Amino acid sequence: MLSLKDIKKDYVVGDSTVSALKGVSIDFRENEFVSILGPSGCGKTTLLNIIGGLDRYTSGDLNINGKSTKDFKDCDWDSYRNHSIGFVFQSYNLIPHQTVLSNVELALTLSGVSKSERRERAVKALEQVGLGDQLHKKPNQMSGGQMQRVAIARALVNEPDILLADEPTGALDTETSVQIMELLKSISKDKLIIMVTHNPELAMKYSSRIIKLLDGKVIDDSDPLDKNVVEPIKKPEKEPTKADKKAAKKERKKLKTSMSFLTALSLSRNNLMTKKARTLLTSFAGSIGIIGIALILSISNGVQLYIDQVQSDTLSSYPLQITKTTASIGEIMNTMAKNHEDSANHDKDKVYSQNAMGEMINTLMEETKVNNLEKFKKYLDDNSDLKDLTSDVQYTYATTLNVFTESDSGVMQVNPSTLLEDMGYMSSTQMEAMSMSGSMGGMMGMGTDVWSEMIDNEELIDKQYDVIAGRLPEKYNEVVLVVDKNNEINDYVLYSLGLLDPSSLNGIVRRAMAGEDISVDSEQHVYTYDELLDLKFKVVPTPDFYKKKDGVWEDMTGDESYMKKAVANGTEISVVGILRPDEDASSASISGAIGYRHDLMTYLIDEVDNSEIVKEQIANPDIDVFTGLKFKTDENAADTDSSSETVSDSTADTESKADKTADSSDTDKKAGLVAGDSSMEIPEGMTEEQYKALMEQSGASDTGELADMGMNAMGSMDMSAIQGGDMSSLTETQKKYIASLSDEQLELMKQMLKEQSDTNADQLANSGKYSTSNYDNNMKTLGYSVVEDPDSINIYPVDFASKEKIIDIIDDYNDSVGEEDKIEYTDYVGLMMSSITSIINAIGYVLIAFVAISLVVSSIMIGIITYISVLERTKEIGILRSIGASKRDISRVFNAETVIVGFVAGALGIIISYLLTIPINMIIAHLTDVPIRASIPVSAAVVLIAISVCLTLIAGLFPSRVAAKKDPVIALRTE
């Protein structure tokens, strides 16, 4: 069973060696009650610790069931203590922060016994010692005798072969001592009990064998094992097979002790709960660094969310734009800057001209190119990555969106808007250029049209706008009206949409420049939501403006009755919602006051493509459908020149043109006079009195009224009627205007018409039988487009990072195609805000680095606290080692403690940080108008708690290692 062979134990104390045991040899039976007596310092406890595996012998051998322990490793000794030994100590050595039941269960936990079986066996052991009704008490709630009974139950619960009792009655009164001895005696019937005691009376009464020690030697043994008994000769053991080795390995693994991390957490949690105040203060100190980092991250996150929103909103107004004809502005500027920086090759003794304009024109011509958008669109449509990088990819077309509104007085064109032209602010050519500039994604807010295509991203629109009435459009013939943040609509929009009478503004700019007193409606008009939601418009395809007469198509926009019918037959458009920009939105994706869906444009394209005039023009690409003449080509250019020569002599023609050029100035003056434009100079040969007389004859009260009358009357007048004398084709207004003219004014008008007729004849002579237009211009005039070949592409990135990836996609495309198909794009955002995120991040990282110092300091402090805890729990370390806990298990206990402290510190830091964000947001809102909301991302909170746990765990590694290395014998003596 158990045999000690010449056991010696030496202790090195300074420079000297003390021998505690000097060759002790004892053999024990399987079940007997052995008492070891002797004076203090004779080696009794040392011998007991060596038998229990808590201490190592210096020499000799300890045989367990015939197996030598000379080659035992730490894990073997741990397993031996857990499965074969049960300790009963004089001072009970119960873990104070554990319940009675938990103290008894602990040894079973190390053995890997299931929870249910563990509980059953522990309760049974406690009932065996008479404590079945004391399961949930703490040790400090029990008497000494009861605590010793708990210690005996703990020693018995794992059903060990040997029970070691070190002065089990030393701290008990006589009556209780007798009870404990009776209990031990009953146990000795089935087990080997070795008891160390100073009480010979108890030993003599209850022990079956007494061994006396003196100065580390056995001096007496009352019942030694009979050495004369001849033990049967054992047959030589066979060489173990692989199966035997495997089974033995499996058995060792089964017997191996191990404390689960959950058990370690439970032990540490219970210990920390006994020191709540210190634990909270320690955790709070550890949370300071977490609080600092969390607050920095919360503000940084709020700023980042704001930047993301600004990016998203900005990029919804400033897309990457690719047009059919484009010029790389960056390249132009770089080239011009480079040319400007080139050193001059002349002396500086004079002033020299610099060819800046010429260089600019040359550079513009070199950098301007035509993009193949049809091929690029197919590439974008096939790119699966683009969807995640963009809010929308918008394709625009040259097809004009003609929108009208109907009223009792007639029809009014709403889009494209002619309001500024009617006001006399700019010419139709300037209006067209203005409209083109405004169509570039709403970049500069300069567009004259109030209708714009909505971005096809309902989620983004929901973020940027609040639907204050109605809903978002769901069909192609539904639109929304956009008001500003104050629920107001610009009066320009009201006039353009016909909500205010635009005729009241006709000629107002010319009259103002002429010095007239003018008045503009400045009253604030109020509209209900229902009134605005009742608005209806009509969309008319451009081909519907033309009517076929005598084999050619005639523009009927000047025919009021025809236009009424065309508008009446147009597609009805309804306002179904009213949007207001969100207060936190930094930009808006809808540039106009009316937002329409992309499928309205595709519908219009289909209508145009299927119109009769477009089909005829496509079927006859060489014939101008408007004139019936052939288009001029390179092949028939010579015919045009010869035709010109047959009409008139070239010299005379040149002189005629020169005369016309010379007289052009005077002709313009005459036209102004006829129209009543008082801003024109008085024609040569006419006195100021004659000019005033002409004004009086016109019947106008002032020159502004005369100017409006003239411009309105001449706008659509059939001039041939003036020359031929047939007034039947004129309108009543035009007839009235002609009647108001004096003879001199009428003569001036006829002279101007003759000059215009001569010019037309001259152009006809030079053009011959060919049309002055071409096929492409006609198709453009008709608004013809192909869905697969857009006029421009607007790519709306999600953010700046996505924009860079989209640029990479474009670069990849350019690398894969030939030079003629490479794409030039315009990045209106460019460098705007691109570095802000990097700066914010850099500042955040610097602040985090500073705050991290406090986090490291607090972690070191937690390490120190953990070390103090190791010192406080030294005895617990000895108890755990005595029941079979390994060094790793001890480390795990203190690592679990640091994990708990780290988790509490991290969680506390996050909770405090969340609470602090409330006043922080209030302060930010009070000091700034920027909608920044400090908030800690959930992922960041989790990461910070994990960092807190990791740092405290690292800080606790040294204390836990110190705890693992403590000598269990010394640890058990610590109070």
C-alpha cells in the first residue's frame, strides 16, 4: 500500500543544512489508524507532508501501491493528492468566502466530476459527518467542531485511500475532540489514517498503531508490518504492449487534475465579493483610462458620422461626372501652370507679352475629347462592385423635358424655364448655356430650370429630406415639390411653375435699366399642402411640336391653338409629395424645386423614339425633314460652291456683303426703333424732337410700354405680310401694333425686312439646294436619345473612400481599352474635404495615445492590487494545492480575478462614458450649430472592454506566476 524507504529531508537555511528526517522507513497497511507522536520539531509534520505529496523528500523513496515516486512530475503529485490523499488540518483550512457545500465540492471540481454528481457526493459526505443541514453556511458562521467536520467531509468526498490528519483536535475542546476521534476511528475501518498529534492519551485510546519520532528518526513502532511474512514471488512483468501503453496513458489523463476557468472565476468572484469596496475602487481606477479613450472615440465617432453624412450629402450633389464631350480641367490647369513657370528666354530690359490666351486655347483643344459613353455604360452595368460603392449611377440624356401648365388664359411653358429671358435678363443663347451649367449635377446652383431628376436612392433621400405631406413618387408620372428648411418656396420657382403670374415680369429688366419705376409683387403668399398636392403639369415630347405640311415638318410652337391641343394631349404629371430638407443634412441631392424619377426620362425617350417625325428622319438620313432638302456632305460641297457662282457674280456678292456689314449697325438701330426700344441710340439723320414725336405716335405712355408692345408683337409676326400688304394672317395685337406705327416707323420696318430678305437670298445662293442643318443636329433638335448611349453619366459615391475605389475602377477600364475609348471624368469635389477624415483620425490617435498612458498606469496598479491579493490569499493557495490543484490551476485562479476586475473596470468605464456623452452633447449643441452627436459605437465599447480585460490580465500574469510558485507547505502555515 504505502511504504517509506530510508526517507531523508534536508532544509538549507542560509549556509547551513538542517536534517528534518534522517532515514525514516515505515510500511503501512491498507486500513489502520496510525498515530505519530513526538516532541515539536521532531519531523512529524514534515513526514506527513511528504506522505501527502505536499513536500518532496531529499533522498530515499516513497512507494505507492508498489510504485516508486522518484520519477513523479508535478502533475503526478497533483493527481496523487487529489485522488489518493485527504487532508485534515488543525486550523481547518477552509476557504472563508466559499460556502460549506462549495468547500467540500472543490476537490471534486478538480477531479472533473459533473456538477450533479459533485453536488450529490458533497451532500452525502456532509451528512456522513452530521452536517447535512448546514450546507449553505459560511465557515465563519460555524463552531470549531463543525468546521473540522467540514474539513473531514472535504477530505473524504473524493474517496481517498489515505487520510492525513495534522493535529485534528488541537483547536478543539475535549468533548468535541472525542467526537472527531470517534469519527476518524470509524473511518479507519476502510482507510489508512495517519494522524500527527501531541496528545498521547487520544492516540492510545483510538489508534491501532503508534509510531514515535525523535530528531527525525523512528524510535518506536507499536505494530510494525511483519517483515517475516514471505510475500509471494511476483512473476516478471511482460513488456507492455501498445494497447497497454495507450490504456495507461488514458488512465493518467483521466486522473489528471484540472480546474476549469469557470471554477476559477467562481472562486475569484466570491473572494472579490468579500471586498466589494476595494474591488469597486480598483475597478474605477482601472476605468479612468477606458473613460478617456471612450470619450475620445465617442466624439471622434460623432464627428466621423457627421463627416460621413456630409460626404454622402455632398457627393449626392457633386458626383463624378462623365460627359460625351469633356476636358480635363486638372490637366489644363497643370499645363498652363507649367508653361507659366517655364523660364523666359529673353532679357529683362523691356516688357514682353505673354501668350497666355493662345496657350489656353491650344491646351483646351488638346485636352478636349469625346468619351465613348455607350461602351463605358456597358462596363459599369456589368461591374458588380459598383453597387456597394455608390448611392446611385445616373444616366442623363439630351432629350428635353418639355413641361407645360394649363390655365384659362392658355398654356405656359414650365420647363425649360423662359422666365429670365422673358424678363429681359438674358438672351435665349445665354439661357441655354445657363441651363447647361445648371444641369451639371446642380454643382453651382446656377441652373435656370426648376425641374431636376431625383437620385435613385430612396434611403439617401429619406436621410436628406422629411416628407411633410404626401409621399415619395412611385410612378414615372409622379413628382415631388421641394421646399426649404423654413417651409418656403423661392418666388422664382412660383413664377416658373405658374403659381404666380409670370407675365407681370415681362420686360421688367429692360424697363428697370431704362430708369422706369417698376413694382414687383413682394407679398408673402401662403399655400396649403393640399393646394400644392393638387398641382398638375403636362409633359409634351419635342416631336409633338411639329406638324407635317406639304411633305415637310413645320414648327408649330407659334400656333397658340395647336399648342393648346398638344399640351392637352400630353402626359399628365402629378405632385404627390412635399419634401423638406432634414435639419441635419448638410447638402441635398435634388437641385430643383420639382424632383422627378429617372423613369420619366426613359418614358420620354421612348415617346420621342417612336414618334413619326423621328422615324421618318431615321429612315431618310440624307434628307432634312424640316425642309425636304438634302444634307450637305463632303461629296456635294463642290456643287454648293458652283451653285453659288451661278446665282451671282462673286465680286458683286462680296461687295454686297461688305455693304450689309457696314450697314448692320444702322439696321440694328432701326430694329430697336421699330420695336420701341428707348435704350437704342437715335438713328443718324433723326433729331431728338423727331424721335420723341415717333414715341407719341405709338400711343405708348412710356418707352418701356412701347418696348414691350414692340417685342411681343414682333415675336411671332409674319413679316411677309408687311411686305405684301396682306394683314389677314396677323393677330389682333399685331394689327393694333402695325396701326400704331407712323409712316416713318412703318417705312423703317419695311427697309429692315428687305435687308433681311436680301441676307436670306444671299444665304440661299451660297447653300444651293442643300439644307443648312445636318442629321445629328436635327436628331438633337427632336430630342432623340438612345438609352444605351447616355449624354452624360453621374456617379454618386457613398463616401470619399468609395470615390477613390470608383476612380480605380475607371482607371482599370482605361487600362483595358484603347486610347480612343479612354474615359475623361470631372471630379467636382476633388480635394474638398478629402483630408479632413485623416486629420480627425490623426488627432484622435494622438489623444488616445496620451490617454492610453493612464490606461497602462491603471493596469500596473491592478497588477499591484492583484499581488496584494496573492499575499492575502496565500493560505487559500496552500489549501488548493493540498486538495490537488496544480500550479497552473493557481495561476488560473488569479488570472480569473484580474479578468473580473478588468471586465468590471471596462464595463464601468463604458457606462460612465455613456452617461458623460449626455452633457457633452448638450454642450456641443449649445456652443455650435454643427449636428455632431457624441456616441460610443457598440463595437468600440466591446473592444474597449476586451482591451481592459487583456491589459489587466497581462498586468496580473506576474502576480499569478508568483502565486503558482508558492510552496504549499509554507502557504498553509500563513495566517
